[in-house]
Amino acid sequence: MSRALAIVRANWLTALSYRLETMFSFLGLFIAVVPLYFISHALQPMMANSIKAEAPEYFGFLIVGWIGLSFVNTAVTALHGALSGEISTGSFEALLSTPTPVPALLAGLLGHALTMNVIRATVILSFATMFGLHIVWSSALTGLGILFLILLSYLPFGIAAAALVLGFRTTGPFPAIVFAGSALLGGVYYPTQVIPSWLAKMSVLVPLRYGLKSLRRTWLDGAPLSASFADLGVLVGMILVGFVLSLSAFTLALRYAKRAGTLAQY
Amino acid sequence: MPTTIDPVTPPISEPAASRTRVAVSVKNLSKRFRVRRPFIETLRHPFDQKYMQALNDVNVDIHEGEFFGFLGANGAGKTTLFKTLATLVSPDQGTVIVDGFDVTTHAADVRRVLTPVIADERSLRWRLSARENLRLYAVLYGLPARKVAARVDEVLEIVGLDPADDKLAGRFSSGMRQRLLIGRALIPQPRILLLDEPTRSLDPVSARTLRAFLREEICKRLGCTILLATHTSEEAFELCDRVAILNQGRQLAIGPADKLQLEFGEDHYLLRTRTADHPAFDLLARRAVIGQPVIRGIDDEGWVRMEVAIPGGPDTAAAALQQLVQQGVSVARFERVELSLGELIQRVITRKAGGRRE
């Protein structure tokens, strides 16, 4: 754990040394919330009926969907992005030369992006609250826990993408497909019941669908965690299967890269 | 099997008692890599494979406290060997034991005793200070939290970067960055240190300073076993107790640096004379005291630079010089020729081929 935190700390200090970039990234969030507010209010009469099972207002529905999707993005893209950077600078080799276990290295590489995402989510929620979003703040921590489960459910895709980088130096369209598929079928911008039936069948395979339903119930309706047990159960099952498969893929990719001598080549 | 001059001779600078323990043992190590083929060729013959032999039956035992050099041109297999030792490349054949641990089955244990100095400056975190760079690796190497700060201070002092500890690594000179890379590898107090061409990006003055630092501080004072990969024969013979010469993955020769230098580089001498056509040269050549002289050039003042082979060591060379002078050859300069790496490798190969014919 301390080793992963040390990498997070180093990445954090590096990111903070680019002060202007950090400042602009937060400013950009504020600018993004404003159009979302006006669009959601314009669409509110049309969407009210279809979203009522998940959220009282379309603005809240969109904001929670957006935050959930940002965690999906972090889980799917941050790890292979960080890994590519470390490989191309030669520091991945330096990291692997230490006795640090590979899972700790992966956690460390992901940690900074995750921390930034938590901060961004907090900033988005704060801005959205200024625009009238109603959040049940007593459920804030439970919601964070659900967000963490969403992240874990997508992390196997991120680990698989990192395995592709290790083995083939490219992820191909894999992360984009996962991200776009989740955005379209996961209930981010509209509830899954409005999707055509043949597509809706595919959406049962999308972890975000279960995570967002639970998150909206918790944050926007203040429902207890027990109300989301069924959805969260599916999510946990997906996490377990996903981790077994993706860690096996990563181990194989690492072994292949050591055999092929490509660990530090980009 | 490679030409082994004296495989069990311990490092010259160490006392006999400390020379017995083997720190690194490489037995019959071979490694080959698949060669990437052009796209069209891959389509036409999808199942054909081409391989490049990076290491071919390498055998070496390196003793504790030894400064050992691997000398070879680019593509000789030095880096592959180092990456295998550092558990970053898995061997195809053979065994590699580091401090009693097999690199294949006990990689984590190997990484606790052996650290490679990753020579690529970009592997440093340029936006972090020297102290923060070292602090990160102190934690990654598993140092207890309470000892991290003290160890970082200690290493900064060893590598002479304590006055610049809070300066960003990106603002360091190349020499300072090399020191920081070495410092990073010293953090866990490794018993074995791998240095892959540490002076390649340095100017001659910084390179000389770094060599002295490696020899005096790291090897002698800290007692590290150092494995150095270099393509500079001067560096290998100046720094190392023993040297192995690698060429295209094969280990051509191994032995104490001074003996290797003597064995393969002793018989060529450069002399400056005004009387290159003096009959004494022919006379001594006919008697096989010297080889046939080769003129290398004439300088502005009319002195001729000649290279001549004199087999038999320094005493024979001194006697030959005496005979030339006694017979009236004017000699302004007489010195042994320092071999380039290419010439050295060529001589080792020629000597081996000769040995086989015999």
C-alpha cells in the first residue's frame, strides 16, 4: 500500500508542478456544467416520465451519469496511458527493477488519475449544487462507495488495455469501444428502458447500467443501500470475473514481454 | 566454449580471503529474439520466423566485491545479459544465479540484492527534485518509513548531490543526472550494481570523474560488486578487475583486465623515426625479432610514424628498441599501441581460430 501511495504522491507532485494546466482543468468543469444545466432544463418535460424511476429531475440524472462515466473513463484509459508513458521514458523498467509487486505498481499508476477524478466529481457536484441540483448529502459516502464499485467493475478493462500495451504496444480500439458502449448502453444520458429492445438486451452486459441505477437512487432519492442490493450484486459478480480474467491477461503479457525483450521498448 | 584465460582468478584488488564467494553465476546462458519481418513477407510466409541470437552459451562467475566488465560493440549482448540479471528479460536456456537466487524462480529476491542503473536519463522524474526522486524509490525498495529520509540524505551525500538536493532533476547537467541515476540504484544498499554504459552521454572530463567515483566510492568504499557494460576498451581495462569480451552474443574471452590487455595488445608498438628505410628494420624482421613495419604517416617535421609488431612482451620490445638504436635508427618516440575495441575483438577471434587449427 505504501508503495502504491509513493507512486501516487510522485505523480501528484509532478502534476501540481504544471499549475496552469491543473487550474484550467478545473475551470473547464465549471464551463461544462453550465450548458448541461440549460440543455437538461429544455429537455425536462420530454424526459420527466422516462427517468422518474431513477431521478426526479433530468439535470440530476445527467450530472450523476456524467460523474459515473468519468470514473469509467479513468478506469479504462488511465492505466494504459500511464503505462505507455512509463514505458516510453524507460521508468517502467526502473519500477519493475524494484521488489514492488505488480498489483501495487498498477494501483500506484492508477492512483493519481483516480484521485483527480474524485476531486473533479466533487467540484462538478459543487457547481451543480450551485445550479440547483438536489443531492441527499447524508448518502454522499454511500454514493462514493458505489462510484468505487463502478470504477472496480471497469478496471479489468483498463488492466486488459494495459496488457495489450505491454504485449503489442497498442490498445487498438478496445478502450474506445468499451467507453462508447458504456456511454450509449449504460444509461448515462437516457434511461436504459428507452433503448430499442434488441440493444437493451446487450445493455445487461454493461456494468455502468447497474452502477448508475444504484447511484441515482442513493444520491438523488436518498434510498438505502439495501434498495440497490440486486444491482450491486451483479456489479460485484462482474468485478470478480473481470479481475480474474484481466490479471491473468496482464500476467501473460508481462511474461511475453520479458520473453520477447520488449518490456522497455516503445 | 569461450577462450578462458583464467576463469578462477579472483579480482586483483581484493584480498584472497574475500574472493571465494560467487556473487553472480551465469551458466550456459542463451537468449534469442524474434526478428520483426516486413509486412509483405509476413503475409506471404506467415509461419516462418527469423531469430537473432542475442546471447550464445555465456558462462561467467563474478566474485563478491569485484569490478567486472563486459566489453563489446553494439549488439554484442551486453544489455540483454544485464536485463536478464535484472529479471527484465527471461532466459531461453541456462541458469543465472544472483547471490544464491535463480533469476527465473526467485525474481523478487534477486531484485532485493541487485539493482540496475537504468542509464536512460528520461527514466528520472524531471519535474521532481533529486530528493523526491530518491524518496520515491526508497519506498519502492521497501525501506521502512522512518529510515527513508536518513537514507536519502546519505545517498545524496555519497553521489555528491547534497548541495542540489531540492533542485529539479530536469535542471541537472547530464553528469549530475548520471549521479542521480546511480544514487537511485544505491538506495536499497545493493550488493550488486549493474552499470550499462554509464559514461556514454558524458563529456571526457565528466566521464573521467564518474569513473573515479565508481572505482573509489562505490566499489572500494561501499564494497559493491559492480558489473559494467561498455564498448570502450579503455574504460574496461582502466576500471575493471576482470573483463569478458562479448561479440555477437558469444563470450570470446574472459580474464583479468591487465592480462587480457597484455595477451591481445602487447605486441604492437608505434615509433617515430627519421630513418624509416634503415636496413636495421629488414635485418630484425628477417631474424623474426620484429614484424614487418607499417608506415602510418609522416608529420610536418619529416618524422615517420611506423607501427611494428614485437612479440614477446615489454622486455623483448626494450631489447629490440636497443638494437635499432645501436644500429643507428633515430627514434623520437616508442610506445605500445592502445587497441581499439574492433581491433581487440579481431585479434581475439584470430587467436581463437589459430588455436582451433592447431
